[in-house]
Amino acid sequence: MSKYFDHVVGLDYSRAFIQLAEEVKASGAAAFNNKRPKVPYCAPVQGELTESREVSAPRNTFPERCAFVVGDAMHLFPEDPDVAPGSYTVPDGASFDGVLCVNLLDRVPDPMVVLRSFARLLQRRGVLVLCDPYSWTETATPKSKWLGAVPEGSDSGNAFAGRRSEDVVKEVLSADFELQTETEEPFLIRDHVRHYQLGFSHCTVWIRK
């Protein structure tokens, strides 16, 4: 996103992820003769075996434009009484030109809170890119809060029972956004050297009305 915006805020709930992002950012700022230092990390191989790898900021990006913060997508606004100490909140009156939200909805306790926050986060004609595979689990989200994905007539208390998550998301967002594109985007997660997860995220691009 640093290619397209002068200032980028990257947010994650994991302090470890933010720390790694900061290290990669620092490596980009330390580039010499267009070569960026590499940041070491460990990748799982098998069981408890790991191997050392390195990562660096991609070329043609602008790390100096980025700020990485620990925060909770469920509690982004300062008036929220459940904001954890030290967690990022959006400054009063601030809004963004663009929001990228990837594979998050099915990992929060109440995805509707996240969906409804987008209209407040984005200024008029701002761009929202939303991607999610809708891999619902009760470990992350109570079944009553899933965006559909349960049979009609179930006793889950789900307000969208009998519907697919894709349709619920589009219905909710269409009140404040205009849909531009809708695609299926593949992604691959490496668990270890012989086990990978292949998924397909439902990706939509929206313009704030």
C-alpha cells in the first residue's frame, strides 16, 4: 500500500507480527545501493524442527511511509470502553483514503462490528478492499455471530441462517458502499515442509458513497 498512499498504518492483534513488520521496515530504511538488509526468522520443517530463513522489504515499496501498531479491529475508536491499554485507536475525526482487510472477518468474535466500522473509517470516495475465506469456527467466533453459514431453522440464534456469507457481506456493505469488483483469490499457507493449506478468499472492492 505504500506504493499508492503517502502514509500507511498497519494494524495487527499480534505483538510478534508487529515486531517482525517493524524489523522488515527498518531493513528497508537501511537500504544501501538499492540492496535491503535481510531479517532472519524461523520456519517450521517437521515436528519441532525449524530452519532459518530471511525476508526483506520488497523493492519499489516505501517503508518510511509505514507505521505498524498493535490494535484490535473490534475496538478501534477511543470512546470504546473495551479498548485495551496501549492498543491503537483512530484519532478523533480522522478518516482514511483506503482500507485493506484480509482474512480477518472469520477470526474475530463479532464480524459485524468490523463490517460496520468501515463506513466510519473511510472518507467519501475512499476505497475498501475486503478479502475473507469465511472459514468459521466456534473457537474464534460464536455461531450466533457468524455471517450466515448455518442451516435455516437451526437453534444457533444466527440472524442470517440459511444464507452464504458472501451475500450477507454484500448486503451489509451496500448501504454505505458501491461494489466495484468481486473475485476469488487463492492463497497458500505452509504448515510444514509436507503440509500446506490452499484457500480461496472472497475478495470485493468497494467505494465509499
